[in-house]
Amino acid sequence: MKNKILLLLLLTLTIISCEKNDPVDDWARIGHVTSHTYWEIPSSTVNAGSNVNFVAQFYNSEHMLIDHMEVWYDVNERVELEATCPIVTFKYTKNSDVSTLVRENQRINSYEFKESYWSSDLRAYSVSSYFTTSNTLKQVEWKEMTEFDPEKYAELFPDTFETAFKRDLYVELNKTEKFSDLRKLIVDLEVMTTDEFKECTDSVFNHNINDWNYFVKDDCKQMIEDKYFALPFEQLIFDKSNMIYKLVYSKSYLLNATYRVIDISGATGISESKKIELN
């Protein structure tokens, strides 16, 4: 009975392994030696849609005949968002950087094997070739624009970005040491006049620093907060000195590529992965 259970378990593991289709693990488990594979790519940054040149070297210690070679890669999308408030004297920037696998690892190009690739000097097969990339993976940028497009902003940025930007900036502005920045922002953006804001402030002497600490009166706090959060987002990121909006959107793609050598038995030797950034 124990033998039957063990046999059933082994069969189940074999089926699961086949479904995963991990060639390196499969061949290593049953004792096959895969081809030793190495490759170099001159540049880790290329233009989307262009070919990527490479040089590969490989050999098989068991003298198993090579059938063909392949290049595989997955595609990762990276979206970077950034907004800065140039009105305040301290540095305030809200950013987001998210990478997502958008295309599973798959074969991109296949190459015919030739015995003429053998190099006596290297004692290995040596191949110079290229693989392709897609023009649809071109980098997209929208940044530091002279005119703010609310429709484009809504298309590229999540609703939560503006909310988080305003919320966290207001938290900073409510700190005692940043009172002058709160006053500057409220007055510069014409939310209140200097005199109106002054009517909403009070002060207390701080003996530790031998100076006055200014703050917003309790009965004015909600009113100022409401006026602040009613401000259009684009006003908070507008740089009057340079007449631009301090906003950045960037979507780019990263490939994780491998070179594969497949012998006539189906055993696959896989090179180390190369990271390639697309412009």
C-alpha cells in the first residue's frame, strides 16, 4: 500500500513539473547536462523598435548536437509620477514609482545553428546576431508643461495622486516652523489678503528660541483649510518664475532577456538575464 501511495505521489509531482515547463529544472532533475551559455550586449539602453545586437558563446560538454538557439524576454512597465510645489520655501515633492510585469517571458527570436560557428581559439561556438524590440514600447513622457491639460492629467494620473499631494502638503504647512510658508501660499495664490490672514493669526513667545511662534487661531482653522483644499491642483504646482507646471509623468519599459541554446534532445542551456531599458 505504501509503495502505491509513493508511486502516485511521484506521478503527481511529474505532472506538476511538466505543467510548469521549467526546462532547466526538468533536465537537471533527470541528469542531462545543458549547454554552457554566455552572452554580451553592448548597451543596456536602446530605442524601442530597434534591433539589439549581441555576441553569444556556448558549448556542450557532452558533445550533444545543437539544434537551434532562441532569445526570450519578459516586459516590465515602469510608471513614474512626480509633482512639486514651487511656491513654498522648503522642498515638497510627491512621487510614485510602480513597476508591473505586462508581458510574460516568451520567445522573441529563433536562430538556426551552424557548425561554422565553432571557434578553435575560444573552444566554443560564437555567434554575433541581434533580436528585435517593439516600437509600441517607446517611452512616453509628459512633464514641466507650459499649459496644463486637465483631461490629459486625468488620463495619466490616478485620482488619489492629487488628493495625497494636497493632504500631505497641508500637513507640512501646519507645522509650527512652516507657518511662514502657509501664509506665503495662501497670500500668493490670492486665497486671502495679507490683512485677512493676519486677522486669523496669533502668537506666543518661545523662550527656547527667544522668538515668537505664530499660529492660526482655532476659529479660523477650518475656514483656511476649506479655502486651501478648494484650490485647483494646478495652482499648487505652477512655477511662476519659469512659467511651467512642476509635474512629471513617465512610462518606460524594461526587458529581462536571456539567450537559450537547445540541443537535439531538447535540453536547454540558458544564459544569465540581461536588463535592457527601452527609450
